[in-house]
Amino acid sequence: MSETPSTESVRKIVVDTLVSEFELERDKIVPTARLREDLGLDSLDGVDLIVALEKALSVQIPETDARQIRTVLDIYTFIDKQAAAMSGSGAPPAA
């Protein structure tokens, strides 16, 4: 059964991915944290992050969208939009 992850679980997965893949301190991963300036991720890390998130969340993040992601909040917002689009397509309307 394939369900859209909840907002809370998406945030946990994003934070867990940043902690495990990039050895970041969990308390530094806040919505306003900038990936490059605050978390120290370079362009190669950015690519690795996109790949890890695509696998962990079963989403596609096109390159044009990935280039717009600058903060942790940008990741949350993009994933939330993807989840909303997925839940709106092919699902029967709620009664």
C-alpha cells in the first residue's frame, strides 16, 4: 500500500537524511537553515541530498526545482507540494 507521507514524517525523513548522510548536528537543522551557508553543503552535497531524498520519499525532484532549494524549509515546501499533487491525482474524491 502506497500512502502519501504525513507532513511530520516528511520532516523527520528530511532531518534524518541530513544527519545520516552529511553528519550534521540535528539541532542545526531548522527550517530557516540555509543548506550552503548554515549547514555547509556544497554543490556535490546538494546533488547527493536530492538523490537521497528522492529515494527516501519516493519523489522526483527535477533539476530546475532542485536549483531553487536553498533552505530546509524549501525542501519541506517542495515535498509538501509533491505530496499534495500525488494525493490529488487518481484518488477518489472524499465523501
